Amino acid sequence: MAVGKTPHRVDAFDKVTGAAAYAADCVPDNALHAVVVFTNQPHARLVGVNFEETLDAPGVVAVVTAADVPVNEYGLTLFDQPVFIGLDDTGRSSVPCDVSRWEADHLAVVVAESLIQARKGASLIRSEWEVLSLVSDAVEAQSDEILVHPNSTSNTYHELRIRKGDIAEGLQSADVVIEGTYQLPHQEHAYLQVEAATAWVDEERRVTIETGGQWVHEDQEQIAHALDVAPEEVRVKYAAIGGAFGGKEDMSLQIVMAVTAKKLTNLGITRPVHCNWNREESIVGHHKRHRATVHARLGATADGIITAVEADVLLDAGAYNYTSNKVLGNLHLSVAGAYNVPNARIDSKAIYTHSVPGGAFRGFGGPQGTFVAESQMNKLASELGIDPLEIRRRNALTDLSDGITQAGLPLGVGVHRVLETCAERAPVDAPLIETLPFKSIASLPAATDQLRQGRGYAVGMKNVGFSFGFPEACEADVVFHGDIDAERPTRIELFHSAAEVGQGVHTALIQMVAEAADIDISNVDATYSDTATGGDSGSASASRLTFMAGNSVLGAVEEAEKSWADGARPALGHFRYKPPATEALDPDTGVGQPNFCYGYMAQALDLTVDIGTGHIRVDRVLSIHDVGKAIHPQMLRGQIEGAIAQAHGYALSEQLIVKDGRVLNPRLSQYLIPGIGDVPAKVECLILEGTDPLGPWGARGVSEMPYITYAPAVTAALHDATGVWMNTFPLTPSVVLEHLTAAKN
């Protein structure tokens, strides 16, 4: 048996010893070096550009510009972004290409013999700009006085609605109404490996990119679109990937490096070209977790039964869509929480601004919406004097619930399971854990009379897989090897495009092949993440990959077994798994089935706060997850602990400063990611295995789930300790102290 065990990760040795080759390591000896030049203009029209000095600079081989792109547009779900900003705007794009709408829009790529020469050449570009007026936040952008995309009629470009029951009657019948406005912040992905890529045209005349990402086939599609070639003329393969978290789901270097390789070949230069962003380029140059503003109202009876939910959601998409329309959908659903809501009015909008684009980030809208829903529930429990776990029990979704979209829920709803376990392990009346000596500042112990302790709770749910009718599938290929008279294969090859972004999916895939084929995992070999060798796996995102890839492997092994039984040696098996279809929501009512599977979680969190300085220490986190089936329990715990550490930074310390369309703190020295001394002192992971009817061996996705409930559990614990509610974060000491002081006054 391989599933449910904890074999060593297949990539562990190479990563621990430093042998693993990441995209930044894959630099051929004869490679040229490239620098991507940002426009450095949040909103300006290009009126002139001169590359003469750059082309004359020592070592410079070529300059790649908008004129070199056959179709100068791209985008994961909407083609709304130019590959390059340039003067050549002759209808090769659906979006005007002479206007920079983001400081990290691309102006050019400079290619030289060395990185130093490329950077020197880039500094010699002379560009002239007509600076245009900015609209820098979503509230301001709603007026449409300044349009981010002048070929549209409004900055509000994507809207969703839910109309369930009678909202007026629901609020009128409520004995108490909780109302609040919540500000959700940006967050930087801060993955260890910044963006890097090497590009060349191979012997089959395919434009080839070796990089790190989350979906090789989607990268291939977008590159092919920009180059105006068939996808088969583009090859994308991934080296080792040092983290992604959604930040590598969209394009960074893939298209511009493909265009660069193509131009070099047209110039008769057959050398590969390499580009590696530094940390500042990475922080400025890729999207962030969306900031959002949500105004919400929650009505309930005196015994805590929800009567109504009302919300207005403004999602700041930034200059381009990226996945904002999809993130908005998850936020839209999650503001209702994991609860039965008889009456609802929810209006959600994605709005363009001249700011850093928002995009996919672990949780994909869930952390923002759940912060609102759980903050509202915690306030309701406090207002009514009801145990916060009990009030959730009274309202929790079940298999019989119709859900906020009135289409029912996929079977296996686990809200009550995680709630009951939380109540057993961290009841409201249980004593808080004993704390270690508290230091607000390393050299100064806190005054003990200034310390306060509190406990907070949060519960949530998150979709597994693509939503709202977006096409969903996953392919796998296996090859059985062995003697013609052998009853079972002696060796199996797996070909799969799943991206290993640190989560351990390559190990899990080998486990699942071994389990399905009843063979030892040491006899399974695999080739991954290459459009030339594997079918389309879909993205390493949406908590989907283990679920989808596991089902694809099951099907492929079954097909290979049929061929083996028919005498084929080797025996090939190919399978394309498609889950139950999802639906786009009705534009007027929000009715529809948006997802085919969900994961469920609950968290209890204890903290200590120094009310004299505003410093917070999280003493204990109990994180409970209904995982369906744990494929590799140790890696699963690692995912939970890693998500908590990352959510801890989101809630407490990571403050991206964006002003007038510019990121003002684009260095890790200015952006405070938690260190080992900052993360929670104690993390307890409880894994519940309530089999999902659709998942492989009953498994469902987990890796985003611990993130989603963390911030509202923190603010609930802070309220328990101080009596003060916080409707925004990160809860840096100065912010906490400001709110405590205001409450005292």
C-alpha cells in the first residue's frame, strides 16, 4: 500500500543537497543575457522612444520591442494586456498598446553578452512620455471619470449578483443586525525563487522556454497566441520551482522571452537567452493578492439564527484582469460563509485601477471573503452572548442545504465535522495555554500588567477545482513494462504535466500510481511538466491538483491494465479525467452550481497582546481539516503548517505599500515576512478523513484551506483579549496600538 503512507519526497535529496536545478540555475554556457525594461509609468502615453545608444552599447546584441510581437496582447482569462508598450499599434491587439497602465508594463528586452552589459544597455534607452491622470483605488475608479482602458465604457468590468429570498424581510425579521466595512490588504507572494527563464528555438524549430510556473499548457497557449503560431510550435518545460502560491499562474517572462528567442533566430543567432529577475524586479513586476473593500450586514434572531446577509464588494483588479474575474467569484461566494442563509443580497464588482494587478494567491478570494463572514459571525456571537462555536453549529451548512447559490452542495459537507472537533479540542471555556516570557522588543521584557490573552475561532470552506463553468480536466499517461508472460508489470513510467511548486504533488503522484497498479513505488519512474511529453494537467492551483491528477492516474492505470491484459508490451494507458461540470451563476439571481467539490476547516487560535506596545504573539493554533483521505500525511501537515505561517504574515506583519500606482517597498528588507521567531509558538494539525465521493481514494484538496480562516481567528482572539474589533489588517504594532488607544479614548 502506498496511499496513506509517508515515503521520502522524490525531490528531497536534490533540494536538500543543492543539486536541484531551478530556472535560475539552467543557464547554458553559451547563453546570452536579457534584461526586461519596465516602463516605470503607472499611467502615461509613449510619444517617443530611441534605442540607438542601446544598440551601440558594448556587448548588446538586440533590442526586442512591440514591433517584434505578431499579436501584442495576452491574459489568462481576458486578452487585456499588451506584451510590450510601443508606438507600433496597428491593430495587432485588442487593447491600445501605446499607453502604460502599470509601472511594470514592459517596454523592451535588451539582450547582451553579459548581464552587466544588458543592464547598461537598458539604462541608455531614451523614452518620452505624456503623463496621464491616475485613478489609484477602486472606490475612486467607480466614478469612471478617468478610464484605465479607454476602449471600454467603465472601469467596473465584471459584476456578480446574488438575490436569494427577500433581503428586506430578512433584515426586518432580525433581532440584531451586525454591520461593518472591511478593508482587505495586498499581499506579496515572496516565493524563494524569483522569476527566471531560458529560451531558444530547438532542433524541431519549436520556440522552447524553460522556466517555473503553474501550468505548462496554459503558458504554451498564451505564448502561441502572441507569436501567432500553433501551440505545437511552442514547448514549455519547468525546471525545479521554488514556490508559486498563485504568483506564477500568470505570465511574467514566458512570452517576452519567447519573442526574444524568435527574434534572435530571425537575426541568425542560434544561442539561448537567459533572464533572471532580481527581488525588486519580482516584487514590482508580478501581481499581488487583491486588496478589497467590503461593506456587510448580517441579520439574526435573538437565538443566533441567521436571517439575512447583505454585502457590497469592491475588488481592486489593478491595471489588468489577470484572474480578477475568477477571484471575484470566490470572494462573492465566501462572504456568506459556511452557513445557511435564507435571504441574501450580494453585489460584487471587479474594478480596473492604475495599480499593481491583483491575481491568484493561495485561497483565491477566500481569505478576503471569509475574513468578512467570520468577523461578522464572531461579532454576532459577542453581541448575543452565545458561544461562538455554538452559534456556528446552529447555522452550519449540511448535505441538505441549498447553499448561497440555491443549487445544493456537493455531497460530503464537513462543516459540522470540523466544528465538533474544534469544540472538543478547544472549547470556549478551556483555559488558555501557559505563555512563555513575552518580549515586544528583543531587548526589553514586556510589563506583565500590560499583557492580555484571548482565544478566537473561525470556520470556512473553499472550492476544489476550477469554478463557474471554466473548462476543467486533467490528463495522465502511463506505460507498463515487463515480460510478455508476466502477470504484472515490473516497471511503470508516468508522464504528467503537474507542476511541482513545493507542495509535493510529484511524490503523491508516484504514490497514487503505485497504489492503483499494486506495485512498489521504487518501480515507478516519472517525467513531469513538459508540453512535449505530457498531456494537459491543468494548473497547480485551486486546491485541485492532487484531486484531479489522482483521478487521471486512476483512469490511465486502468487503461494500461486493459492493454496489458490484451498482451501489449509495453502497455500504454492514457486518460483524461473530467469532473462534474460547474456552471456560471445567473447574472441576475446568482443561481447556479459553481463548484463540484469543497474542503472544510476550522481554527482556534490563542494569542497574547501587549496593550502598551501593540505587539501580538500567537501562542497556539489548532487547525482542523476534513481532507477526505490523506495521500501523504506528513506532506499534508507540512502544507497546513506552511499555510499558517504564510497567513500569519498576511494577518500580522506583511504590509505592501502602494501609492499612486507604485510599490514603495519592493525589497524584503522593507516587507516583513515572518521569521522563525515570529510564527505561532505551537501549531496542532488535526486531520479528519471523511471520504469525498468524487476524490481519488476519497481525497480532496487542502493546501489553501488553513490560510482562509486565520486572519478572522486572530482578530477574534484580539477582541477576546482587549474588547476591540479590528476590521482591517495587517495587525502591525502601530495599527493595533492606534485602535486600542482610540477605543480607550
